Amino acid sequence: MIIASNLKANLTRVKTAEYLSELEKFLSAKNISQEVLVFPASSSLDAHAGRAIIGAQNAYPAQNGAFTGEIGVEHLDEFGIKTILIGHSERRHVIGESQKLIAQKFDFYSKLGFKIVYCIGEPLEVRKSGNEKMMHYLDAQYEGIDANYENLIIAYEPVWAIGTGLTPTLEEIESLHAELKKKSHAPLLYGGSVKITNVKEVLALDNVDGILVGSAALKVEDFCMMIESAQNLEN
Ligand code: PGA
């Protein structure tokens, strides 16, 4: 399974290094065979030797250049980073990234062979408007995206479940994941208020290939417990 933590604008460079060092100790001690990804803040990116894969939460689709506040491939190359999160709901809804820009990033980073964790998800009012409208909304998030890209992981994260403690029911997650699997055979993660108390149930669902965790992964011990749950399910 794929277990990913999105640290967002949390944990400084020093705190991230401590986090990763604890994580690596755990991964070796428990001989973990799950795929573990960590997305630190841009200013906390660094070279990393270990089992966990480090990815960028965002980067501009350019080598470098006049893109104030952004980083480019050059900054990722410096640390050997070849994994990127694209389309996260906070980039779409808080920062205001359009599907056009998101698709440009996807195109650019897929051509470079990056592992892409591509996020999709609907706001609450869309979910309340019924299944057909919701699927239509999610379809639009595949516009300009190569759903057959070989190094793709998709993360379904309902916007209203992110950081709120609310989650869809297990049945809702399972049926939506079944629908989404028809659009792409890429591994499909669930994200949105996954925590130690619900992780086992979520990971056990059909068509859930892993999780993307924000708040509940900020404490490395908790993230490790979630990884261990995944490991136990597979054993
Ligand atoms: P959350 O965030 O676990 O805090 O809901 C998930 C995410 O944004 O990827």
C-alpha cells in the first residue's frame, strides 16, 4: 500500500529533519514494505537517504525563471526529488490554481518522469447536488490529465473532509473509489481526515490502495502507527 503524509505549511526544516529521522528508524526497525511518501514544505526539502520517498507539495512547470514565490525543477533536482503532488484541494481552492495550470504542471512533470500524486475531490455543495453532478465535477478534474500515465497515483480527497474531522461513510468511499477506478487503473489513495482511529477501516476497503494524510500525520508517531496498520493488513 501507499501511505503518504502531506505536511503542508507545517514543520520547519529542523523539525522535518527530525520527523524523517524518526520515520526512517521506524521503517527499518519494523521492516516496513509499504511505499511511504512524505511531502514537506518547500523550504524543508533536502537530500534524503532512506526508504521514504520525499516529494514536493508544489513546483512551477519550469526549470527556473521569473516566477516569484515558486520553485522549479532545478530546486528539486538539487535534492534528487522526483515526486510531486499536483492538484491538491488547497492549491485549487485556497491558492486558486486553475485546471489549466494544473494540467500544465501535470504535462510538464510527467514528461520528466516524475511520480505524480494527483489529487481530486469535490466541495460539499457539489456532493449535496447529487451523484451525477458530483461525477461531472470530478470528471472535469481529469481534463488535460493523462490518466494512463505510468508513474501516476491518484488521491481522492473530498474537499469538505480535509482537515475537518468529517469523512464520507466507508460505503461512500468504497463506491466512489469503484467509480474512479473506471477512469484510471492508477493506484487510488483516499485522503480527508484519516486518523489512527479510522485508518484500518479505510485501508481495508476495496479499491483503496493507500492514504494521503495531513493533520493526523504531523506527529511522526501517529504517522508510523498508520503505516504499521497498513503493514499488518498485508501480513
Ligand atoms: P487531512 O488532510 O488529513 O488533514 O484531512 C489531507 C490532505 O489535505 O491531504
